[in-house]
Amino acid sequence: MTPPDPTQGTPIRVLVADDHPAMLSGLVALLESAPDITVVAQAADGEAAVAAARRHLPDVVLTDVRMPGATGIEITPRLRETGANVLVISGFDLDASVLGALSAGADGYLVKSEDPQRILAAVRDVHRGDAVLSAAATRAVVAALRGGPGDRGPERPDPGPVGPAPRFTAREEDVLALVARGRTNQQIASELFVEVSTVKSHLSHALVKLGLDSRVQAALWWQQHRG
């Protein structure tokens, strides 16, 4: 089967937020080089990013973790309220930042040293509803879930509400288990012999029941409560 051509269809609309001018222009140039991605707005601080997201309603926000006024972690919930998926990117491999971003509802976390093609792929992945973590971010999450040592700060991630577990359907259980194993929506659909839209529907219902905002949070909840 011929893979889908990413250049076809409506471009992914991206807002880029970074307080370093050189990094901001570099990320914008990289994203604009892809035929299936268009940058609709730029911002140099957290509040400007939120205002731009509300005005332009991007599909994806690529935001630095540290910015003046309000950090990428602090603005993530407000960015998600606009309907955008949020991809946090940082120059720091700080575990506390990773966990803070994921707990806030970010759909992914990358470091700025990633290969440019990896950054482009990550934007496409979070736009499709999949989760993206750099290798460093994955190690931080695993260490937190295991309660192991590390420079991750005093807090463990809080991926879900305290209290009785929600009552899931069998299919929602299947989808959550596969999400927790790092499967993409396409991979889950193939394993369960259903359409991708069906996977998204089950995951959406499960997120509502959990009171969570992202698949990463759902994966963390599953690992902590069912893993």
C-alpha cells in the first residue's frame, strides 16, 4: 500500500512561541520548509502565545518551556482550551520540566537538539492525536513512575484524579492499555481491527471519564493504576 502523501490536504497550522529570536526564526524556517505545515503566528512570551492562539486558532502550538511572563508549562492548559495540541520543546533535559509539561496536558516534549526531521515528524504526530516524547523525556517519565532517583524535582506527575477508577467499556480498556504501551492511533487501529476514527472516539470518551486532557496523561494514569 502506498503511504499517504503528507503534502496533500490542508496544511497543519502552527503557532511557534520562543523568547530567543534566533531559535524562533530557526523553528519557523524549519516548519515553513515543510509543504504540509504553515506557521500562522509567532510569539516571544507566554501571554503573547495565548493571545495569538485565541486569535489564530492553530492546530498545533510549538512552545518553549521557559519564557518570560508565563512558561510553556503554565500556558499549556490555556492553549489546549483553544483546541490546539501542544508540543513543548526545550533546550534543557530537566526531568521536572518534562513532568510538569505532561501533567499540564502537553501532547509531547522534545529537546531542541533533536534532528530537524524529528521535530517536523513530532508536529505531524501530535496533530494526528498521537503522543511524542524525546528519549530524555521518556527516561524521566519511566524514572518517575518507578519512583527511582533522578533530578526530576520533588513532585511526581499527577496524571489523574484521586478516587475510584472510572468504569470503562472493554474497548476503552483495550485502547488505554495500548496507549500506555506507546502505540499510535494507527497502530492501535491495526491491532484492534478498527478504524482510526473509532480509536480516537474511544480514547476521547476515556479521557472525559478520567478528567484528563491528553493521551500522555492517560498513559501515565494507566501505568500508575493498571500497569
